[in-house]
Amino acid sequence: MRLSRTLALVVGGFALTITAACGSQAGSPTTPTAPPASADGDDAAAQQFGPACGAVPKDGAGSFAGMAQDPVATAASNNPVLSTLVAAVKQAGLVDTLNSAKGITVFAPTNDAFAKIPKADLDKVLADKAKLTEILTYHVVGQPITPDDLATGSFETLAKATVTTSGSGQEFMVNDANVVCGNVKTANATVYLIDTVLMPAQQFGPACASVPMDGPGSFAGMAQDPVATAASNNPQLSTLVAAVKKAGLVDTLNGLKEATVFAPTNDAFAKIPKADLDKVLANKAMLTKILTYHVVPKALTPADLAAGNFQTVQKGMLTTSGSGQDFTVGTDAKVVCGNVQTANATVYLIDSVLMPPM
């Protein structure tokens, strides 16, 4: 898990390159050249701000006006301080994705943030396309965000994780990063340079330690598969997987969009007397009711669990409580490995089977 966090930090360095478009290059005018007026004629709304903006050249493809003519990945390639980002975006296969997106926002760590990442860690992330893609897309929001929007915002990124923003005037934060050059326009994106690499919320809990570092059962591997398939690759969930197959719910779970699954571990099922468990497994209607009570049809972040009350697919209500990395689901089920991402769901492994109201 420590390695996973380090890798996340490494890749975040790439994101920095996106923002570095505002970064250091020859020429440091006192007043940066503003791009063309916005479509509605409001020049002030298009004005860049922040200390790192002073290093942007007055003219050429790397200037504010020049970057405004190109889509965001191309705009980055015109500035030598973004060469690492360009290499990372190419490595992740995201050039066309970023250039063809419409009205996106990119939060980009600066070169100073990138320089903090050890080369060995950077090389590991470059070789891990899934992790590289996760971190790069965590810095991209699929909608335009104005400085006013940053005052108190919460936005879902292309990585399907949330960033929060706060501030006023020309001082804003994205998670715990400061905006150092804001409101930079490219042909299809608004870019905010930030001084700290953003990291998606990491998995947490004692049971996470037994997850393999690589392969289909790793966190990166599970992120590539829909939830029932991902669970089948985790040995801690073999009893749950058998129950899901018995109930005929594999295709149902794999076909969900933006779901949350509270997944009882093998140890959780072991708390149930074998005779009782066998009875439930033999009763498809009851088994389906219990299993669907563990599924909420929307993505829940750890922050959502602090004091939540959610309707499940079974239509019963499920409460959650806690803080930090200590959460309870229902009356007494503890989250033992939280915030595990699959292709279509967020999974929280729990130490007890939840029983719906009868």
C-alpha cells in the first residue's frame, strides 16, 4: 500500500506538466498577454491570475494567446516545460482523448511539484499504464470551471473521483493544492496550475494489505473489470462470488453504472452458522434480497459514508457512519478495506453480512 501511494504521487507529477503550460519559459513579462476576448466579449472573465503566470512568454505558440488556439494536449506540446507531460500523455494514450474533449478543466501541478518525484518512482509509473491513466485523469474535470466556481466547489473528475475547491479573489485551493496560475485558456480547456500534485483517495483498511501488488486481483487490475468480475479475482471474496453466481446476479452487477457495493469478506460469511448459510444459498429469492441489500445504485466516496442514509437496489435503507478510515455500515459491519475501484463500482469490503429488514 505504501508503494501504491508513492506511485500515485509519481504520476501526479505528470499532471503537473499539463499546467506547466503556464510555467517557466524564456521571457518573464510583468503583465502577461491575455488571450482573445471570450465569446461573450467579457475580457475580464478570461484574465489569467497568479504568480506563476509571469513566466509565460508574450507571444508565440507557448503564449497565452498561442495556447488559446490549440487543444490542450497540443498546447502543452508547444511549451518545453511540458515535455514530461507530453511523454506521459502519449504513454497513457490520452492525446486524442484530451484534444477531442469539449469544455474540460485541467488542474495541473507545476514543474516544482514534478521535481520532487524520484526518477525511479517516475519510471515505475510510466511503465504502469493503468496507474498513469488514473492519476492523469484525476486532474481533469469534464466541464468548464470559472474562478467563481472554485469558491466552494466539488467536481467529479474523469477518474470518477472527486476534487474539492475553495477560496476567493485570486487565491484558490484544489484539495490541498494552491492555484499558482489560473484561468489559462486553450481551445478546448481551462487550465489552473497548482503547486501540489493531486492524488485520488487511496484504499484504506487492514484487509487491503493482503491485496496483491499486481495482476487482475490487484487494485489496478480490479479497476479494469466490472465489479462481479473484479470480485472473482480477489480470494477474500470467494464466498460472496459463489453466492452472486448462485443468485444469477453476475450480469446484473457487471451491468450497473456508478454503483457502490458493500462486499462481505469470507470471514464475514464464516460468522454465519453453516446450516443457516446453506439454507440461504438454497433459497434464491432470499439470497437475491440479501445480496442486493449490499448494493447502492450510485458511487459513494469515503466522505459520503460519514453520516449517510442510502436506498439500496433491494429498496431497503442502509445507514453509514464514521470518519477518517473508520466506518460502520448498518449497525455493526466495519469497513476493512475501503474505496476499492472497479470499472463500474466503488467497493467497500466489510466484516459482517448485512441483513435487510424482513
